[in-house]
Amino acid sequence: MTIEEILSNSKTIAVAGLSSNKLRPSFGVAQYMQKHGYRIVPVNPQETEVLGEVSHPTLLDVPDKIDIVNIFRRAEFVPAIVDEAIQIGVKCVWMQEGVVHEQAAQKAREAGITVVMDRCILKDHVALHRQ
């Protein structure tokens, strides 16, 4: 699946590590994606609500269908997030710029999940809509 297909065919993005701090990159990226029609589902046990959406402690606590899990966590937290993504059957795991975990990515691919690693979903969205 190409990045264009992922972004065109997805509606709901769970953002692991989404912060209510407006200065954090996760907030700005999620806010941008929300303004462009995506439903944002915050996943952060330290938050109760971000961008008008209820925050969930883990992906397993999200009652809705998720298309993309966008990871804004350090690499050491990625395997646990990928395990949850596999359990809930997402189509895509997207690791933001600077987030790289080859073993977790391979595990996700083996489970049939498309993996985007070390890329910014906002930058890719902007680039696709410039054309």
C-alpha cells in the first residue's frame, strides 16, 4: 500500500503519545490531520482529553475501529504499541520521524500491517495535496 493509498483510504488515526501540550509535535500534527478530516483518537494514559476527543490509556481501550496507529513515542515503547495494533487489527502502523524499530516493524508486516517508519504523516499529507 502506498502512502497516498493509506491517507486516502483511512478515516481514523489513533495517536500513541498524543499530548495536550500545544508545543509538542504530536499536538500540532494531530491537530493538522484533524483539520483535514481525520478523526483523531488520543492514546495516552497521562491525558483525559486532547483536541476534543477522549484519551484512552492503550489501543486496547479504544472502542472504535482504527485505520492508522501514529506513534509519537520513543523506540523502546514501539514493540508494545505494535503488539496492541496487531491485536486490534489495524491496517497501518506509522512511526513518526525519528521513531525507528526494525524488529517491531517486521512483526507488524508479518501480521499483514503496512508499516511507515521514520516519516512525518503531516509532511506526507501536505506533499500529496500540493500536486
